[in-house]
Amino acid sequence: MVHQLKIKLKDIRPAIWRRIQVEGNTTLYELHDILQVAMGWENYHLYEFEIGSRRYGPPDDDFADLGFGEPVVNDKKAKLSHVAPVVKSKLLYTYDFGDGWRHDVTVEKILPVEKGRQYPVCLAGKRACPPEDCGGPWGYADILEALKHPDNPDSEELLEWAGDFDPEAFDIDQINKRLKRIK
């Protein structure tokens, strides 16, 4: 089976989203790598998935012994088809705990595998992912504001840092080319 997922970056307007298809036997560990490519992140930071009251991610025995709440379930052992078995199942994917990029991941459809199609695949999306380490949704809002008002003296430093960033850019062909290298 194939899960069709919609990924929407929270706390950002206008919306940044992707629609992808992945095989149901994909682990959450593998899904993290797929989401990194689909969204345009660079995989520099830690992450976790929340599904209901359970947290999934790379296991960290150091923190489990310190009493920081429930231990994280090893995401290498959690398959998408088990943790999100039905249409409308929801996951919260958090990337970069410092910037706090939170993504709503929703199962839109569960489909049979299409013969001859390679998975994972990106079907659609809108807008570029914010630059890494820009300060989360609030820092990204500052970059968008600087792009709107480049003549403002306060914008100069942000524009220099952001380089030639285009918030409207979305290249589905480039994403799918990178996704082909995942599996």
C-alpha cells in the first residue's frame, strides 16, 4: 500500500506545503529523510514525530535516564502503516528544536502500489522552505518583511544573510530527482 501525505508547515502564511506518496512500510526514520528532501531542509538538526501521546525519533538513552518524560520510541522500528493506518491519520513532525519547525502530516489517501511508479514521489507543493537556522517562523517572517521592503535600512543585514532566496520558488522536478536517491 501507498500512503499519500500532505505536509504543511505550521505557523507560516502564506502556506508552505507538499503532497507526497510513500510506501506504507516506510519507517518514520526513512520518512524523516523523505520529508527533509520534500520540504527542502538540509538535515542539520534533530527531529521527532508525535502521534497521539507517543513520541518517535532517534533513541537517546542519555535523556531517557534523566526523567525528561516518556522515552522516545525508536523511529527505525515504527512503520508508517502501523502508526498512521487509516485516512485522516495525523502526525506532528518537528524539525530543529531551536527554530521549532512544526509540520502537520496528514494521510490523505491509502492507495495500491502503482506498477512502474517509483516511491517516494512528490506530487505537488507550494513555496520554498524557509532557510535553515533563520530563527523559526518569527525569523522567517522578518526575512519576508525584509524582502518586501529592501530599501529599509533594517532589511540590509537580513537580505545579505538570505542571499538570493525566493520564497515563492518550488521545483518539483528537483525534489523528485533528490527523492530517487533515497531508496
